[in-house]
Amino acid sequence: MSIVVKKLTHIYNEGMPFASKALDGVSVEIKDRDFVGLIGHTGSGKSTLIQHLNGILKPTSGEIYINDFNITDPKLNLTEIRKRVGVVFQYPEYQLFEETVEKDIAFGPSNLGLEDSEIQKRVKESMEAVGLGYDAFKEKSPFELSGGQKRRVAIAGVIAMKPEVLILDEPTAGLDPGGRDEIFELIKNLHKESDITIILSSHSMDDMAKLAKTIIVMNEGQIEFIGTPREVFKSNTYRLKEIGLDIPQVLELALKLREKGFDIKEDILTIEEAQEEILKVMRGRKKC
């Protein structure tokens, strides 16, 4: 399910004294089944872009095509598009409202007019997909769960709609390190097993480097860089820091070791790669 964005501009409070341009001529193509990492400092335009991709926001100008349908056409009924493009916002647990986990997850599929058997099937499948056993959690109140479990229920409610594109805006915000790792592992498995397109917005450069196939860097409402994690982080280290972003910690370590004279690659992104390079250097020094 390809997404093509053409010269997208969005101005908040247009024509008012406090008008601000959140997106400025953004053009990008997201290919079917890609895993896209969307990064940028606060105010860079990430969330505004995300909210255009299933019609939550309307552009000031520009177009968005999803599978060749122009979703910015005012005549288009967005219902079908919103079934196919699911969005999980920051702190999605604040949107939980039903008395049981099962009912909360079933809310979306129920609005599709599905038969009860299909709704129950989707609830079970989505709960299993996010690591919540159906029998163990179906009757529990969402409000009695831990922060990470609430987040899982919210994600399950979206994937129960069976979207072809899943957009997650800072899905680990406010979670402790353990909860954050669990959610990222969940997202990784969803992409692998469901074979859907994922667009993930996050401030964690280390996780983006490990998870994403494509990185989009936004700055002041425009796309600053786009490419594979290795291309983006290796070639643009200093510019990323200039615009207020970090680089993966492993890459930071590699660059510092190079400054100390160690012959280590400049594009290391994982701990495993760093370990291999350091061992290689140590073996070389022993031979000398």
C-alpha cells in the first residue's frame, strides 16, 4: 500500500496573527511494506505529517495519494482509507474507555459492521499479537493494567481493524526502559509477521537504527534527509547534532574510538558490530 506525498504544506491558524507553517512543501514516497522511522526535534512537523496520512488533518496545499487515491480530494469518502491506515497516537491508553479489555479492542471492528464471530476472532488475534493472552486478559479492566499493558491494549484495538499501514507516534513515550523495549519488540514482530507498512515516530535513535529500513529526518517542516539508517547516520552526524538530534550511542562510541586512533568503521550501528570491530582491532594489535 504505497503512500505518495506531493508538495504538502500545512499552516496552522492561516490568515491569523499567530499563523505558523508546520509543513513546507513536503514530498516523499513510502513504499508498500516498508518500515519507516520518522525522526525530528519537537516542532519539526512529524506529528503534523502523520495526521495527514489518514485524513485527520487537511493540507493547506499539496496532495497525498494512497494506492493512487487522492485522499486530499474533498469529494473522497475517507472511511475506507481510515480502515486501511491505522494511527496510534502518543499516550494511546488515555483513549481506553470500555469496562473490559475485550470490549475496548472490539470497539473498532464492531463499527465495521462485522459478524460477532469475526469480531471475536479479530480480538483474539490482536491480543495474541501484542502478547496479551485472551483468556487471561479479556475480562480485566484496562484501567487496572500496567502502563505497558495499557499501551498494548491500545495497539491491539488498532490492529484489530486489520490496517495495511500502521502509524505509531512516539509509542513508548512515558514508559520505563523495560516497557519501552517490550513495545519496540512488539512493533518489530508485527512488521515481520503481519507484513504491513509501519511508520514509527520516535526520539530513540538507537531503536530507530535497529528497527527501521528507511529513515526520514524532518527539520522545520521539511525533509532534511531520507535513506537507510546507515546512510543517514553515517553521512550526516554533525548536521543531525546541529538540528538538535542525537545519533545512536554505538556510532558515537565508534567515532570517539576513531579519534583515539582506532581503525574502526564509521557506520557502526549495533552493539554486535561494535564488538566485532573492537575485537578485530585488539587481535591486530596483539599480532604487532
